[in-house]
Amino acid sequence: MSKPAESAAAPTALVPIPRGPVPHAPESARLREIEIQVDGKAVSVPEGATILDAARKLGIETPTLCFLETLTPVNVCRVCVVELEGARTLVPACSRKVEPGMSVKTDSERVRLSRKLVLEFLASSVDVSTAPAFPEYMERYDAHPERFGKDNATVAQPVKIDNDLYVRDYSKCILCYKCVEACGIDAQNTFAIAVAGRGFTAHIATEFDVPLPDSACVYCGNCIGVCPTGALMFKSEYDMRQAGTWDESRQTRTDTICPYCGVGCDLTIHAQDDKIVRVTSPLDNSVTHGNLCIKGRFGWQFVEVQPAEKK
Amino acid sequence: MDLHFTGAEPTPAERAAVDSVLGDPESGWDGGERCPELDGHTASDGQQRNLRRDRLLPALHAIQSRVGWITPGAVNYTGLRLDIPPAEVYGVASFYGMFSLSARPPVVAHVCDDIACLTCGAEGLCQELEKQLGPAGTPCSARRAVWQRSACLGLCERAPAAMITRAGETPRERVLAPASVGDIVSALNDAVEDRMPAQPDSLNAQLSVPQAGSVDLDLHLLRRIGSSNPSLEDYQRQGGYEALRKALDLGPDGVIREVAAAKLLGRGGAAFPAAKKWEALHVQRHLLKENPGRKHYLICNADESEPGTFKDRVLMEGDPFAVLEGMTIAALAAGAEQGYIYLRGEYPLAAERMQRAIHEARHADLLGDNVLGRGLKFDIELRRGAGAYICGEETALFNSIEGYRGEPRNKPPFPTQAGLFRQPTVVNNVETLVNVPLIIREGGAAYAKAGTANSIGYRVFCLSGHVVRPGVYEIAMGVTLRSLIELAGGVGGNGRLQAVLLGGAAGAFVSPKELDTPLTFEDTRAIGATLGSGVVMLFDDSVDLKKILLRIAEFFRHETCGQCVPCRVGVVRQEEALQRLVAGKSFATAAEDINLLRQMGQAMRDASICGLGQTASTAIESALSRWSLFS
């Protein structure tokens, strides 16, 4: 049960990185290939694919925050913008579908400036200390959020701890809409949360901000699974971070199957010092697409009950 | 949907408000009284109810105007009736400025402190109100009323302006412009004591349209404005609906040909060729027959909220049937059977006039299943916005009508491919549509003789600020800015012109040196400006332009929808940088902050989803490039 997964491939991201190839469509359903130019190189991708897909095929790294393979692209973070020849503005690579003859630049001065500013805007208004993608992106785009000063407006606010399973720290929320999508039609269909308010004060909320136990929440934790910044976090992880004992370098990841029902969801058990600290599911798993229910996600305390106590 | 609601129950008044929009509930599942024999053990009509999601905004309006705020019980009841999760109802309601999500007194005075009103004493007005009624946002008049500052109310020709709303069984709205402290205080008292006039406002043509009634002027777009109570009879007597008859003879192809010959460009700000939009729907017409679920929609964008813009309000108040006739001709061309007028929430008189005009037109067979007995099917529904500038952006407007948050969509797909309810949709501005009957009657080629080679036709401008006779003015395109100002009696205030804001908060400032610029799309573009929505706002040299820039920055901070990062945070950082510059408290040098502003402007222009973020910095940058305000 505590067999560590291959350590070389162990991702550091809170969001599980897709593993394995995407299932192939049957031969007869093959889509027309469309050729476009990305940074001067020709690449062909199937019709319906995005500029991001094309860039990835060429091995061009494109930063993304609000994008996730399993969710409908909302293209709101704008960190993936690229320069499309003939377009007045930059376009979001994550959602813009390829069209024949497109020519795209992914690293022009305009692209770099916009990406830099987006990262600076976020890092100067949101606590990104537990967002795994940020350090690398900030370095790559030479982002200096401190140039906006110290007294600028932020979304800082108290952590919401209203249940035993997970906490919501909206000072870390970049408003990527992923949790709303996972709670809604992209996964859970529970609709406990939505975007409320407008502008800089727009935020994720239940109706009238009632505590989660009064809302429609079913504690599947699929919102935690998609959160890119750690704003949504297992209570176990949050408590360990508060106590200063959270240490990902000492954690093992073990793939297993959920023991509860017959669906057979894949679980990845994250353990530290032989204690389970978090449970995720691989995004590319054909059963779960990264989603679990309350039992698979949170119902593992029984593992740690010693046999003597069981009697 | 298996929805979960908190225990908050609606009061009878809240139920009545929602039912007034949705009709009575049909079963116990739908919010009615539970009756096991009739209701059975399962509910199966959720999807049917959810198909009416577009009634959400009208339902919220009904709750707000009946109860004075959107209560938890009312949110639950609305959610149940329309099968919408309560978190989403709350998310939508909290998007709009006119809805309060916490208890608020029934009477509210919205006092405009936006740029046009600022030049006409709004700040002094607010300070005096503070003395007499207490700070903005604090209940007054025995907690029955409250006053608050508001963004532009679109009454700039009568600045300073205020609007009073009273919630209750017979809700009332009242416009005060020009407003004095005394007017506002006594109107508040009247409202608290239930003595509000039924009529929200009246259009004074002499005041709002100084050209009105002049026999020497050959007016085209404004020629019918003048009557305090425009009727269908008067409209038809003055040649109204002749164009529609001619359009029915011409057919869709002929109409599109005439409008294309007239080279009519959209008057809402983006200047897109109107005929191209119609053509895009016209060529998809065959798909309507193949797919019975498919529909074409025509929307009249009357969500005029650009600070300094009031032309569409005046056109709707003064000549509502011209808007309807224009829409009907456009619908004929585009193959749309359903039209919507999305009207700015702060325009009570325009709402009343348009609603009555629609009613009269239906009775006269000018709208309905068989318009003029010629087999044309077209009807119009009026929808009121609820205080969100962004809903004037066409894709945000779709979301707003559909009952979602008014957040813009990514384009493509374009509205002509997938717009309202994901169906092919044409969106035209009010003024654009008012041009249409004129073009059809005169013929496209004749119309095209007015204006210049690339900017054709007539244009309505909104003059405000320090000008002798503010109001709506019609000119043929190509007249210089100087002549337009002279037409309005010249520079007002102290007579020494400092700057002109062209095109609104999303437009650009020009200096007195640029007054000889012809008012055309191409000439304004050449000087880095825009005609935008026709705003021409004058500032004399007593005005502190820095304060005007700050107010513009504050406006965008308040009105950004918050969806995309460059705009949501960019407009905040932009305002903070300007605050530092105005206070002389830059971290290093003013030049560095100005450089930062330009960089932010570039990123907002390049990376924002919609036109709001893309233009949120243009007015500020235009001022920085014309004057050394911070050296």
C-alpha cells in the first residue's frame, strides 16, 4: 500500500498532470488535419484542436492557469495569449480553434508583455505562495509584482473553515472558474458555488455566502482537485501546513483502486510518514477524469485505525 | 435538477413579485402548495422550467422593485420556479448595480457624480447632501430612504442629474435633472410619504434637442422629436411606416442592397457595416426551414451607458416608432421573427415610451404574426438592464438576456453565427436602426450623398459639459468639431476651452488645437481619437483634468465585469497609479508611473476578452500624450 510511485516522474503540481496517451479515436472518425504555422514551424493537428494543442505538439511550452483538459475552456486568465497574424488583439491559445493558414507567434514582445502583466496582476493581488506553477512562470516572464507597491488592493480575507474536510482560502483565489465548472456541469452537477459580485470584488460564493454545510455541497472535493493555487485545500493538508509539518519531498504517491463501490475509481494516495495526507485521481483516468466522491476523496481514516482499536 | 435550498422561505409579497413575471406555479414541485394526489411522487418538469431561464432578470427586477432588495427567500423561490441553483441566482443578482443583496431602505436616490455632472456642480451637490442627509449609503428619513453616488445616468444635457426609485406595491421611478439639493431632498420626502408622480420624467425637446422644431434646418434623424407624447398617428402622418411598406416591396435582398449602398456603419461605437451583419443572417436563411429549432434574432442595443452618451435615450423618448420601424425592416432583412430591445435600467421614461409604442404597434398590425397583412412575422420584447455598463457589449448582452451573469463571451463564434440562445443574431444600436427607415425611404444612393466619401450619412452627437447649449445635435458627417461646438452656442463655462472628450470614457481627449478635425471615422482615427458613441464633452480651463482622469479610472474599476485578469486587475492598478500621480506620491518618478500606465494599457488592449478592457486606458493615455499633466 505504501509502494512509492516512480519518483522521477512525481509531479510537484497540486493538480495531477495527465499521464499516458489520450485514447485514440477509431480510424473511421478521424478528423481532417489542419496545418498552421507556430513560431514559423508548420504543424498539423486535427480539426477542432486548439492553438494550445498545436503548440504542445511542437513542444512549445505555453503557460496556462484556468485551463484544464477535463473542463470547458473559459479563457479568463489570459496567460496563454498568443499573437495571431491578422488579429487586432492577442488570442487565447487554450480555446481558439485552429483554422487553415493560421500563423501564430507564441513568444513575441507583445505576447511576453501581456503574459508578464497578467502574472504581475495576479501575484500583486492574490497570495500565490501555494500555487505550484507561479515561480517558474514568473521567472520566465521576468514578472515583478512588487512594482505596484505595497498598499495596492488585494483579495486578502480570512480563511473559511466551516467543515472538517476542506478549507477555502479565497485570498489565494485567482478566479479561474475551475471549481465552479467542476461543481457544475463539467463534473459534479451539484451547483453549490457560483461566481458572485462584479469586478475586482467578484468571488466564488454559495448563495448569500452561507457556510458550506448549509449549501448544496456534497463534499466530493472535485473543486480541490482542479484548484490551481491551493485556495481550496484538504483540511489535513491545511493543518499540516499551519503546523509546519507539510513536506512534499517526503511524500509518496501510490496508485490504487477505491475500495468502496463497484465503479472502480483510480486513486492516488499521497502519504507522508506512512499517513495519508491527500487523495487525488489521475486526470486521464477513463473512469474518473480526476473526479471522485466524498468516500474516495475523504473516507480513508479507517486505514489509520490500528487493529487493536478495531476490536 | 435536484436542487438544494436553504430554509429561507419567501414572504407573500416576494412570491407575488416573482409570480407577476412567471405566472402562478403549476404544481407543488414548482413552488405551489404541495398536493400529493396531484403532484405524484416524482417531478419531471425541471428542464421545462429551466427553459424559461431568460425570465430570471425580469423576476429579479420584480423582487427588487417590490421588496427593495433581493432576499434569501426570494432567491430560493426564484430558483425553485425556474429550476436554477440558488448559488447561480445569487451570482446573477449580485452582478448588477441596481440590485441590493442586503436589506436597504425602499427609497433610493442615485446621484450622478460622473464626468459631465462633475463639470456642472455634482461634487458640491453631493457634499451638501452629505451635510443634510448624512454620508452616502447611510439610511436617512427615519431609515426609509438612502442616497448614493452613481455612475453616469445618461442625462448629461441636464446635469447635474439624480434618479429616485421607490420599492413597494406600486413601485415608482423619478428622474431629476437638473437637480438641486432642495429638489432631491423634497423628492425623497415625497417618495417616503408615497407622493411620487406616476410619470418618471418628461422629455423637454427644447432643452434636450436644441435643434428641434427649427424650420431652417433640414433634420433627418431628429426631425420628429418635439412632441411631448409621440403617438403612432403622428408618426404615420409624418411619413412613418412608409419605409416598411417599401421594404416589404423590396424584399430582404433589396433592403440589404439599399443599406449596403448607403454604407451605413454602426453608431454604437464599433462602426461595423450594418448590411454585412444582416447579410450574414440572410445567407443562413435556408437553414431555418431545415431545422425547426433554429431561429434568427434581432436585438436593438439600447443599453447606452457610455459616460456622456444620451442620444439613444432621447431618440427612444422622442421618436419610439422610428426605432420599431427600423427594427422591423432589419428583421425582414435578417429573417428574424423575434426581436429584443435591451434597454438600460436607468431609463424609466424610455422604457415606458418603448413599451407603449410596442403595444400600439401590435394593435395596428405593425408587429405580430402578419405585419401589414404582408406575411411578415415579427414581434419585439423589451428587456431592461439592471445597472451594468458591460451589458452593452453584445455578447454580455446575450448572457444578460439569457439569465446569466453579464460576462462577455469569447469571439469567435461571432453573434451572426452563434449569438442569443446560441442562434444567429444581429445586434444594432438604436441610432443605427433609426437611420434605416430613412435610407429605405430615400434610397441608399440618395442617402449616401450626405457625409464624406468614407463616412456617410447623418450622425447624432451628445454635447455636454462646458458648452452653451448642451443636448443632442444632428449633423452630416464631415462637419468639423469646431462647427459642431458653434452650433451648440460655443464653449460654455468660463469660455476658455481646455479639452474635449470625444467618444466617451472609452474614447479620447483632444486639445483645442484639434478643433478643425472633421467629425468622420477616418479623420478622428488619424488624430488618435474616435467618434465612439458620439460623445462631445467640453472642459474649460478651470477643470482639473487630473480629477476627470481619476473619475474615468474609477468608472472602469467599478464597471469591469471581473471575468478576465488583465481587465479585472488592470483597471484597479491603473486607478492606483493615477491616484499616486495625482497625489504626487509615485514610488520613484512620475515618469515611471506613466510608463507603468502605458504598459498596463498595452496589456489590457492586447489580452482582455472584450472592448471594455481593450479601451479602458485609451482616454487616459490620450490625455497623457497631449498634456504634461504630471511633470
